[in-house]
Amino acid sequence: MATDLTALSATQTADPNTLQEAVVYFSNPDNCLHYLAARRWKDGVVKCPNCGSDKVGFVASRRIWQCKTRHDRAQFSIKTGTIFEDSPLGLDKWLPVLWQIASCKNGVSTWEIHRAIGVTQKTAWFMLHRVRLAMQDNETGRMLGGEVEVDETFIGGKARNMHADKRAEKIHARGPGSKAMRVGRVRARVVNNRRKKALYDLVRDNVQPGSTL
């Protein structure tokens, strides 16, 4: 038994570049194991997800690890503690879907997943929903950092109910004009007022100290 990732082997060192390559690459269970392990334990040291100990051994015949600390659930797999853990689907199905979602700028549909990996559209919907949920920032997730823009917007109000001057302004403002488009993570909140204290509290709750606003 071995305690680091050097015990795992993969038939391909580079990541897949096309969906066909991804399907072929992840059809090998050793590749799936190595691919996930290298990303889960980036320092190369496997740790027990239940106790955090790095005193573990790899059982190659079963593709699982055995924690040497005595406790319940001492054996664990690469799926333990992930969105794949309670799914009967194998990693040969899950990882091509992850590759698709991460690689396709315009997103993927359940039909594309169904056709690419050979599952029903109902299963494809479940997989897509679970992966998207896992990729979201949640309330306890990491805060925004670096260069952060804090802005406000008003949503609602029909143009036909506005004064003629306001309606013309609203219609004119639809185009980008000279504004620059930006991409990145966004967090939106509904606020009852625009007073300094209310906005400052939102900033402190969502932005890392030392960031540039």
C-alpha cells in the first residue's frame, strides 16, 4: 500500500481537449481515479475525509484507501464526501459531464449530455443540476476578493407607465453605448435602502479585507 498519489497511474498525462477524448480517457477507471485525486489533494498527500489523517494506505485491487487511525468509516473512496458519493453512476459518466460544463462557454443541455454519454434525459437533468449546484458560491463560501465592483440597479417598472422623458431614457439605455462589458463572479442582494451603513454591512459580509473596491 502507498500513501501518496505516485501509486496511481494514468494512461494519459495531458487533460482531454475534446469531448471524444474526454469520453475515451474517462472510460478507464484508473484515469478517473488519478484525475480526481490529483485535484482533490493538490499537495500529493491523500488525507482521510473523515478524520483528516494522512496515515492512509491505498488498496489498489479495490481502488480505495484505508485510514490507519481506528474509527468508523476508515475505508473511503475517491467519491467519499463529493457530489458523486451517493450516485450509482460511475465516474466514467460523471467526469465527461464535468468536462463538458467546464469547457463549453455557452453551456450544455440535457440533450447534449444524453447524446454524448448515453444516459436518459432525466438522468442528464439530474447530473447537470447537481454539478451546477456544486459549482455555485453559497452563503458560507469563499468571499469576493481582488478588484471588486460594488454597484446598484433598479429592476422593475414598465416603460409604458413612465413619463415620456423617462421612457425615452430607458429605451436609449438598453444598448451598451460606451460602457465596457465585464465578466466574473456576481453576488446580488435585495436591499431596503441605500444608506451607507446598510451597504457597508453587505460589503463587509461579501468582500475580503484588503480588496480593491
